Amino acid sequence: MRRTATAKTARRGAPAPAARRAAPVAVAAPPLGALVARYHQHLADERRLSPETVRAYLTNVREWLAFVGERGGGELTVADLDLRALRGYLGSRHAVDDAVTVTRKLAAIRSFYAFLRRERLVQENIAKLMRPKKTPQRLPQFLTPEQVTALLEAEVTPPDVGSPPGAAAADDDPDDGATGAAAQAVQHRDHALLELIYGAGLRVSEAVGLNLGHVLAGPDGLLTVRVLAGKGNKDRVVPAGRHAAAALTAYLQRRADLAHPRSGELCPEALFVSARGRRLGTRCVRRLLDAHAAAARLPKTHPHALRHSFATHLLGSGADLRSIQELLGHANLSTTARYAHVDLQYLWTQYAHHPRAEAKPAGAAGAGDQVPAPPPARPPRPRGSPQD
């Protein structure tokens, strides 16, 4: 009688004993070298991240794998990438890297674990169990409008523009040996490049990646710049002012002088080319910016400071955050909101409208209220802003 009941229960769909349950299908893990190569393809082709982001992720992941391999001593497998190894790696990096760098490396490892989980090689992303160390908020570094004007109008002689002999890199093409017409073309190119970066708020990689057909001049003298496959592989269209348009026109009239002195090679697509006729590299932009900063007697800065200055000056001139977000191509408004922290005058004028604010803006005070002195005048409108 009991057997019959047991049989009926089994036929009704009761769970089978644990010993008889089917084991989950295991996926054989390929060598880690092949996994890293597939991860590289996943970042570049599927997620379509920028080349710089792909390079940074791969560098951080390979550094972590090398750390685990040195501790293990044998051939590294996916099973060795456990939580204990990850904790040991992050603990070793805190002694040499700052909190921002460690957080960035943890983000790369999380991305690699997400890839392994998608490939059914791990059951969970254990990197998500590690909380990054709280990092202090870094405010964007920017130049004042007067400093930007001095930087853009600085006169740099051709010997200061090129790089030292033998300093060429794989992704760079220096301007060594540029003389005569080529040297003058280099000066006009550098001026147009800096004016366009500041006037349109471009990233350096976006500026050197522009083609001739990406910049169009309108009848009103303004430029329309099409940024294709920017950060996050997003496209956007941004305007630039008349200063950038005039500098670009002067450069394009002399662009042909930058053909290779011996072969006559000149990239037919690139907007900004080197003195050897090839597309300009990002490292060359840093060198020419250092030369212009030295000529203008300004502190050494970085190319992204011009993009920060573009956003900060627009905000100080009354532009709203949503418009600046569209111009910069930010995915989140919180990224753009960082520039509000550096514009204290803008924050003061906005908070002064609060009913509980101790100070009220001029014209908003009631009877008997004492209107405080207005804040200092806003900085002049940036040279390359859409209002220019």
C-alpha cells in the first residue's frame, strides 16, 4: 500500500531525490589568453567602447591576472580568480595607487567578470561583492577667459612646436623638420585646433578624429561640427563660434603645405594632419598645448582643461545645464552638474531666489527689505560659444 502511494506521488510530479537530479551543464573554460582575446573583441565590437577605454580595461585586467598568476605559481585558470585573490590584489593596489585609480581598476575587473558570467564560466560576479573605497569628488580644472585668450593667441615658433628627435610614438606623427610653408601651416593648424576644441567643447580624441566633411560653415559665419562615434559611441552635432571658423579657414588654405616632404602623402580625409601628411595624434596635441602654455606664461595644463573651460564659461554666461549636457555629449546630467560647483556666482544667483534666503537678488526684494550689493560681473562671453 505504501509503495503504491509512493508511486502515485512520483507520477503526480513530486520532486525526485537529490541523487537523481540532473547536474547542471558545465562549460569547459578555454585558456585565459583566449578569454582575454575574446573579452577584447567583446569590448570593441559588442559594447563598442572607445579605443582608449578598451585599452585601459585590458591593461587593468591583465595586471590583475598577472598578480594572481604570480601568487599561484602554476598555470592560471578561471577557478583561481576567486574572491580571496581579488581581495589580495585590491589590498596590494591601495598601497601604491590612489582611491580613484583603485576604483577604476575594480570597474574593469567587474566588467571582465560580467563577461565570464555571460560565457557561463562563473556563476556570479564576485567583483560586485567588493565595494570601492569612497573617493573625494574632483572638481574640473579650468582656465579663466583671460587665460584662454592668452593661450589661444600665444605665438609659438616652429622649433617649439615639434617634438624632440626620436620621440615619435606608434599613434603619433611629430612635426619635426617643418620649415618654411610647412612651419607656417603647422602654426595655423595648432591655432585652429585649439580654437575648435575650446569653441565646440570637444575631447582631444574627437578633435583629431574629425574629417574634412565633419565641419560645415554656415551663412552666418558659424561652424557646425559633427562628432561621430564620440565617447560611448554617440554622435552629436555642436556649433562653434566665429573665432574657430576664421582660424579653421586660415588653416585649410595652407593644409596642402603639410604633405609629406618626400612622398607627397597627404591624408585625404583627416581634418588635422601632421607635417608628414598623416592624421594628427593625441600626444602631439599635448605637446603643442604645453608649448602654447609656456609661450603665454601660464601653468602647465592638460588638453581636457579647454573642454572644462568651455562648459564652465557657458554656465557662467547663463546657459542651463541641459543645454551644456547636449553640447558635451554627457549621458547623465550629474556629470554635467560638476561644473556648477566651480561656478559659485551662478549658485549664488540661483539660491538668492529662495524665499528663505537671507539675500535676495536685485528687483525681487519686498518693502522694507535691504537689497544687498549685486555679485561681481560675470566673466565675458567665451570666444567660441554659440552666442558668439
